[in-house]
Amino acid sequence: MKKTFVKVLYAPKLENPVLVAGFPGIGEVGVTVTKMLVEFSQATLFGSLFSPNFQDFVFIDKNGVCHPPKYEFYAAKRDRDLIILTGNGSPSPEDIYGHFEVCGTILDFVEKNGCRLIIVVDGIPASAFGDGIFVSGTSEDVISKCVEVGATIYSNKIAIGLPGLLLGLAEKRGLEGVYLLAPVSSIEKDRKAAFKAYKFLTALLKKFSEDNVGSHS
């Protein structure tokens, strides 16, 4: 394996889908929310991303079988069609090229499937931000719609790693995107924060569907 690639299982028929992405991170909020979304949406797996830029370890299941890190793309038909991205891998923090290649491959793949709107879900330490849901985005317009649903603007900060970079590169491609952050009390796994993020996410998806945010013109 010399470069990042997506193994496609089938081509879903999606109309103006929204990408909801959750990566391993603080409180495992992103991964927990996306797994919940897969379950509650009865989403189907249609692609898996593998990368030589992921860190050098494997996951060993209950039967002792080794599996390399990967991301999985799921398709769901809802009021607004979804592509759900979740997984268990990440490039090493110092691997700048690896982050760019993985993000580029993700964006190439979802654009081919008609996606123009991205929502990335993550966690932040509650000690620094208190309660509520925080958002940043690719435009003031998309951020304002999040605020209408009840979010607080996450401003004058930096976003490190895949979540922030994915949105930054999406903006350069003319895509719209939101960075949704839930404060966590436990950096290992905070299910309460994940449930709060999931509840906000469902309200936001309804808002974006009603307002046709990220739809093809």
C-alpha cells in the first residue's frame, strides 16, 4: 500500500448528501456520534478507506484476528441523505503530509458522491469552555444557522488535526462545512457529551434540510 485509497463496495444513489464525520479524539465524541447515527439511520457500509499514513498498529478482535486501522463510509436515506464517516485510524501528529493526503482522499470521494456540505463532530475540554455546543464553519452564513439552532460560536482558536484540516480544505474547494464541538468531562470517553452532540446534530440536519444548505444549485 503506497497511498491512501478507498475500497468501494457499491455505489449508493444519494441526492445532495451531507457528510457527517467523526474521528478518534477528545472524549471519543466524534466516533460515538457517528456510530449512533449509523445505527439509528440503519446506514449501510459502502466504502472503506485505508492509508499507509495511519499509525503503525493493528486492532486485535475477540477472536485474536488482527485488523489495520481504517475509516468507513456509510450511506443513509433520510429527510436529507447522509454519508457517515467513522473509523479508528489517524496519521501521526507530526505527519503533516499524511494528514493532507487522507483529507484530500476523503474529499475526493465524497465529492464524487455529490456531497457539498460537511459536518465534523468532535469534543473539547469542558474545563475551558463550560456547557453547550460550540461551532465554527466555512462561512458566516452557515455558522449563523447553527447559532439559530442553539450553538455558541467557537472563535479565535485553532483546530488541530484531521477535523479542522478537513474543513479548511473543504472551504478551498468551495464546499460548505461546520465544526461541531461538545465539551467533555472525560477525555477518554464521554457518552453524555456525545448524546448532547447527537441531539444537536439531528436538529441541525433538520435545519439544513429545510433551508437547503449545501444543495446543488
